[in-house]
Amino acid sequence: MTRIIEARNLRKVFGDFTAVDGISFDVRQGECFGLLGPNGAGKTTTIRMLYGYSPATGGTLNAFGGPLAENLRSVKMRMGICQQEDNLDPDLSVEQNLLVFARYFNLPVEAAQKEAHSLLRFFALEGRSATSIRELSGGMKRRLVIARSLINRPDLLILDEPTTGLDPQSRHQVWQRLEELKARGLTILLTSHYMEEAARLCDRLLIMDQGNILVEGPPAQLVMNHVGREVIEVNAPSEAMRTFLQDKGVLFEEVAQRLLIYNAGDGELFIHLSRDFTRAGCTLRQATLEDVFLRLTGRELRE
């Protein structure tokens, strides 16, 4: 499969601080590839190196089959960038924001207008084409920012936390549009703090922390490899339960007054624990990508 991005031993250093510490990964044509990690993990720094905003300190970075640094102008023409900030021009209307941005790619006026109308229909904004940016809701602004990043019909769409701050309805609407773009064959590189978003959209992903890659693979495979199919949650676990689990070699984690038991099996362990060890509450649920993320990166707050 064609590799759109190839990063090898990629590093970024700011003075004495190493933000990205020699990571290697590929982004393949037609897939949605995710970068996950807590605040300060190096995700946004990596993204900025990928679209040439911040040059790498070390390693190699190829895009579309050639060195990024040597082909930066041509590579940028083939990329669409959706940054975290809603940096729309408040003095322009919805359609004007698209048309002005199209000039950066030297799109003829007629072609830009046609593409803008098509994108506004796709993102359900056609009725707002003449509306001032100041009158849009947060969800509408976010859809417009993504639409703007597609005005040049890119081969690679880079999305840096595209749904942060959106209400659930707006978030799901954005997800539906991204799934449609992916179905058309567009390659997407995504960073996100929403594990549900990453699990739903990404074919493959990597989880970073402190500038390093912890794991990489398809979301479902990462869940199976690191926490199993199901998780048992126990409130106020007894010492007898802890001893039993340790003797059986069962993987578990203590979180405040709860016990999280991974690789819970076919339900027999849940029945046994519920019947013989606890009356305070015992829940069996499906394991998620969030379980993997928290287990690997920890649960402490990050600044």
C-alpha cells in the first residue's frame, strides 16, 4: 500500500526540552491514522512537523514519496490542514471565507465557487453561505473550518482535534462527514482527546506519551492486547478479593475506591466475584480504547 507519510526517528527539541523523541510511523493511502496522547505528549508538535510549520530537529520525514523539506511548497498544495483553532475571518461571510482561502491555491474563481458550493452542501451549510461568521454556532464554525481545509481537494487531510468543544450532536455530525470522506478514499491523519472518536474513525492509531510511542495498531486490536474483551468494575473491593485475584494471576488496577479487572474472560469470573466476594457493586462491561489509553498513560491530570 502506498505510504503518504513516512517518519523515521523523528525528533523535535526546544532548548533543553525534547518534545518528540525519535518516533517512527507511516500513514498509508486511504486510511484514517490517529495520534493519541495526553496533554504534552507531542501530538501537536508532530502534526506541525508533518505540514512543515515547524522543522524537525532530527530524523527523516517524507511526504508523497519525497523529502518534505525539499518539496514543501508542492506538498502543501496536496494537503488540507484543520487546526485546533477556529481561525475564520470574522469580517467575511461563510462563502467568502472559502473563496478567499481558495486563492492561496490559485484556484480559478469559477472553480473555487463551484467547489465552495459543493462543500457547503456536503457540510449542511448551504443555507448559511451569506451569513457572517459571528452568527454561526460552534458546530457550524467547526464544519466550515473542515470545509475550508478541503477547498483544494487535498490528498491528505490533517485534523488536529477537530471536534474539541462541540456538543454531542455537532460532534456526531462531523464524524458522519469524515466517514463519508474516508469512504471516498481520502487519507486522514487525526489527533483527538475523544477515545470514542478515535475508535470510530481510525483504521490504525498510535498512542504517545512524553514524546515517545507507547503502542501502535488497529483500535480493536489494541483493546484486545492490553485490556481484553471485557472489564469488571468493583466498588469497595475487599482484601480477600485482591488476594484471590493475585493468586489467580488476574490483571487488575486500583483506582480510588474501585478495582478494574481486565481480561475478564467469559463471565465466570464476574459471577464468582459477585457471588462470593462483594455486595457493594460489581459491573461487567465491554472494554474500550479509553481503558487502554488510561492504563498506558496514567490517570493523573496533565497541564
